[in-house]
Amino acid sequence: MVETTQDKFQDASDDGNCDRIRILMRFLTVMMCSKVPVPSSLVVIFETLLSSAATTLDEEKGNPSWQACGDFCVSCILSCLPWGGSELIEAASSRRD
């Protein structure tokens, strides 16, 4: 199931299918609550999504044009927090101890 979800997430990312990306991110977050992927794996996905959005540049004008993409990525990540934010906080606090 994890491999299929990962493949579908990659396909959605390649195709730019925003709805599927958002839904699959939430699904991965819910699976994390069941200890299927570990919280650190989900954080890596969040960080990768944000860094890819931030590095998208409009090379013709020389100005960053990543604002819309960045907004989408942040909204996807924020929309995952109600589904698994407490588990992420718990995992982060246990790593500090």
C-alpha cells in the first residue's frame, strides 16, 4: 500500500494534479498515525515539497514566480496537520528527550 501510494503521489507531482497531491498527502498523514510511515518520513516529504516550490524560478524575467506553487504547498502541509499534527508534535518531543 505504501509503495502504491508513493507511486501515485509521484505521478500526481509529475502531472501537477493538485487535488490528488493534497489528498495523497492527507492519506500519508493518516497512515503515519497508524505508524505505517514514520513521522520523520512525512517531514521529509513536507520539506521536499517546500524546497521544490521555493526553487521554481521564472528564468525569463529573473523574478521568483513560485508564489502560487509555494502557497499551494504550504496549504497542503497545513491541511495535513489536523490529521496528524499531534503525532508529529509527539514524535518531535520524544526526539528531544
